[in-house]
Amino acid sequence: MNPSGPINPTPHQVQPYAAPAVPPLVIPYGVPPGLEYLTQINQVLIHQKISIVEMLTGFETNNQYEIKNSIGQEIYHAKEKSDCFTRNICGSARGFQMRITDNMGQEVIRLNRPMRCCLQEIEVQSPLGVTIGYVKQDWSFFLPRFSILGPNYEVLLKIHGPFLPFKCCGDVNFEVKGMIDEKPIGRIIKQRSGFIKKCFTDATNFCIQFPLDMDVKMKTVLMGACFLIDIMFFDKGGQLFLKLLKEDKIVYRQHNSDKKPHISERQNQEDACIKRRAEDSEWSLAERHM
């Protein structure tokens, strides 16, 4: 007789991949549609997808990211939208849109970043057309500094980065601090990539930690800050243009060096001709005096 309870699968049986927990039945007031799941978690993982075209050619493509929960289940997907020229010429200073969709393909978050030369900024919208906050770079000589702003441009949080955010060994931590005593309340961590992955691609992995009871809108704006930090400090966009300039400079130098022997040889021929004419004139003068 079969037991009435659930049957546990055998150890060698492949377990199904569980979907993320469903949103709560009672949606908290003020939570934008599609962001209900963020009320249940205190960290997200952001993994940039590797582009084969970018690996083989060095040609910068639109960045794509998988946003996952702490056990690796994908909850959102982010894709950059920018034109080819600005990606490969302007590099990390490029303007772009980032569209973030849920597992049903519905756009739930949009990031807008204008192209600027200094003091970068990104706008976070959820739902589309409704601004819930901004991330603004603060002036600093050596240390990365950012402010998390509300929809009315009021400062709510601060982000402090390390002196050298480009180190290749170990993780890079950006501390999220509150306005009261500037105590750390969260962290944006750029996780170390493998050696082979780092050599052939600029794909990055991030972990964002925040309090479980933090406002969902602020959690969303912190995700926008993570994308801005990635593009500013860890993206290699624009390297193709610099590489082409370097190759053109080398070809130009080689072309000029090839010209120099011809010029010197011609000059030597002209000098020899002048010397020969001078000798002939001296010989003719000597014959007249004889």
C-alpha cells in the first residue's frame, strides 16, 4: 500500500529547478508592479553575459546581465540599448538605456543615462515613465563617491568606493551608507573574475547587499548604481577605437620611415652631381691657364 504523504526522490534522481518564490499575496503599498519579489530578499547577484563577438573581435556590443537571487535563480534580465558609435568611441562615458524585464518579458525597470564628460548620473524609472530615484556621482579627487537621490532630488544614501577600484586580485567593495552617522547599511561588491575570463572579456559579476526591510524603490536604485559603477570603472568600451588609432599611428611612422631612405638617397645624388660639376669647372679653368 502506497503511503499517503509525498515520496522523496532517490538520491541519484535529478531535482527540478525551482522557480523563485511567488510574490506575497498582500502587496505592500507603494511597491511598483513587477518589483514585489524584492520585498522578500536582502541581496541580488548580477552576472554580465559573455559576448562571443566581443571576445573574438574586441568590438563592444550591448551589455546584457542576469539578475539572480542568492541561490542563483534568475529573477530579472537587463539589456543595454545604445548605438554602435557611442559604445566604441565614447567608451565608459557613453549614454545608454538599460531595460530590465521580468521572467515574463515585461519591462519593470528602465535606466536612463545621458552622455557626460564628468559627474555621471543615471535615472531610475519603475514603472516606465515614473522616476523613483537617481544615482549621481559626487566630486572627489581620488575616491569614487556617489549619492542616491529620491525622485525630488533629495539625498537619501551615500556610496563610498575604494582608492583603487581597478585591482585585479580580490573583490572590490563599494560601501552603502546612511545619512545618519554615515553607518554602512549595505554594500555593492564587484566579485573577482577568473583569470581566463578576465583575459578575454570584460564581463563582470556583482553582489548587492541591502537590509531586508529597505524600501523596494531604494533597492531598485541601488541596482541602477551597480550598473553605473560597472560601466564607469570596469567596462572596456572604446578600446577598439584606441587600438585602431594606435595601429594607424604605427603604420604612419612606418610609412615615413620608408620615405626617409629615398629622400636621403636623392639628396646624395644631387650632392654628387653638384660636386661633379664643380670639379669639371675647375678642370676647365686649369686647362685655360695652361
